[in-house]
Amino acid sequence: MVGTMAKIDDSVKKKVPELRFAGFADDWEERKLGEFSDVRDGTHASPKYVSQGHPMVTSKNLTHSGLDMADVSFLTDEDFNEINKRSKVSIGDILFGMIGTIGNPVIVDRDDFAIKNVALIKEKTSNPITNKWLLQYLKSPSFNRFIQKENAGGTQKFIALGLIRDMKLRVPEFDEQQKIGAFFKKIDDTIALHQRKLDLLKEQKKGYLQKMFPKNGAKVPELRFAGFADDWEERKLGQYTKLITKGTTPKDKTGIGDVNFVKVENITNGKIYPINKIKQHEHDNYLKRSRLEEKDILFSIAGTLGRTAIVNKSILPANTNQALAIIRGYDFDTNFLITSLAGNVVKEYIRRNPTVGAQPNLSLEQVGNLLVNTPNAEEQQKIGSFFKQLDNTIALHQRKLDLLKEQKKGFLQKMFV
């Protein structure tokens, strides 16, 4: 696809994009959004919500993959009709958030809802601008720069409707719009396909976690590998582990040094992606107790509970803070234990000790008291290997998805003025 495009000389970048399809040479025309689109907004009032009725869409329902109607409030016929006197949504319109989360544009594919605190862009047939092109412009760095410059507010960000109407943008001729819109539609469809595959794999893993570990005091799981019939045993983690500890906050807050410093947010899908650093002298002295070793299990105990990862030799030397417990010298198969801890172990502990649920953190003593349902060593190994392979497949799909998103980001940067 890139072979059909031409790169533009720096001297004309202001009137044309850096990268465009071959056969197009005209300057892009500067216009105001309100010239070619009818720009409105939804209600800013708070109507009375009901248990059933017409959905009310707000900025939280606008996602990168389209409208997400999983969490909506409902309106009466009267409120729905009142809002739609001015802001009737039709299929093909574009919506994006005006308050709080600004942006996240989507093309409407249904018309049975009303909108609140959301901008509504309707195509004007007398001034043809394709919504598929405009959608991608509203996702581009060009539009993001406009948002950063114009949006106001303190803790609650917003952008005024008048500013949106008066927004200046450079627009190509209709045929070039169609080419660009179709190109990004294909990328978006591919991203959506990979996202569905990834979501399906995660759902499958969730199902296997439910069926391959005993539930609610049961002695055996619903689903297990052939050849295993013995009851599982509840083991207290601290009795089968040589060390459970945690780190602390470094004194040096510069983030500069030679030693990786792992935080909860550096753990994604069971992998560690360290980006923070500490100095060697803190690693060897003040933070000595939390120096990480190969095969340590990191287990989040503050904020987001139960995020886990195995320490790989490639990230060493490394250290961590008080939000992550270090589990070392455990008498379990590594992959089995990490799968167990990421499963229902914490939920079950909170169910048995409901006071823990009031605050999102666990003490080291509570970590030691976690009960791990455990089969014999051979079955542990089978289960651990099964979930490791599943996690690797999930990670592979995640990398593919991330790469596609980065590629799209690059095209958005180069194909819009």
C-alpha cells in the first residue's frame, strides 16, 4: 500500500501531508469544520433515568473501536424525544466527547439513542466531506494539537461547541478523501479483527481458570488432564515459601541509574517491562532487601491486586517497591503458582475475609495466608505449561495488535496536515 504513495518535500508540508497517494498533487484547502458539517451537541442537563427505555450515550461510551453500549443509562420516551428535537443522531454521524474525555470519535452505526455532553457532526450534502476521512482526521495528531491548544477547564476538561465549529482544517479533494478513508478503514478493520481474537483468547483463559481449578471448597476441578484423579490440597502460601518480602520507595527520585526498578504499572499480561531506574548504591544498601532474583514471582498487593510476573534473568539487576510482594523459594511449579495467584486466590481470600475488600491492599502476612489449591507436582507442571502456552499466545496477539496501532499512528502523523 505504501508503494502507491508519494512522499512530499518539506517545503510544501504546510499545505499537503508528508505522505499521500500517487496521482494527487493539489494543495489541501483550509476550511472551517462548520462550513461543511452541521455541528451540534447533546444535552448538558441531567434527565431522570429509568430502568428500561432509550439509551443515553456519553463520552465514556465512545471507544477506539466504536460505540460501547455495555454501560448506559436509560431515558423515558418524553426525555428522549425532547433531546432529539435538537440533537437527533443518525447512522453515519460522527460523535466525540466534549467534556472530561475529549475526542474518541466514532461513526454512528445505530440511531436508537440520545447523547449527553457529546459533540454531534452531521454531513452537509452541499459540501461533500466524507465522514470516513473526517473520522480519521479527528483521530490524527493535527486534531489532537487543536484539542491541546483550545480545551479549557481545571480538573474537568471541556471544549466549547463554538470552537469545534470554527476549527480550521485542511481538506483534500473528494477522491483523495475517499482513498484515505478507505485506506484507514482497512487498517481499522484489521485492528478490530485482532482485538476480537485477543478478547476471545482472554475469555477462553478466564473460562479455563474457572474450570481447571477447584471452586468453593471442592477437592477437584471440573476439568483436568487425563490420568489425574487425586484430590487437591489447600496449602497456605507462606508455609510453602522461603521468603515473602517487598521493597520501598527509593530516596533518589530522579529515575536515573543502572538498575531496573519495577512498579505495578510495568507488569502487563504477566510480562515485566521496566522503564524506571535507580542507582546501584541504593540497590546495594537502602533497597537491599528487595533486590530481585531470577524466578522470583512479583505479586501486586496495593492498588490493583493480583497482577503477577516471573522475574527473568534479562531484566536483572532489578529492584521493586512496596506495591509488589516478592515471592521466593516456593515449593510449587512456577507457572502453576503464577497462574493460581492471577486467578481466584485473592478473590477467595477476600470472600473469606470481607474486611480486606474495604481497602485495595494486602499485608505480607495476608499474602502468606493466601490459600493455594494444589495438586501433585506432575499435574501442577501440566497445568502450568498449559497456561504458559496460552499466555504466550495472548502476548503474541497483543504485540501484533500494538504493532498495528503504532503503524496506524505513524500513518495518521504523515497523511494529514
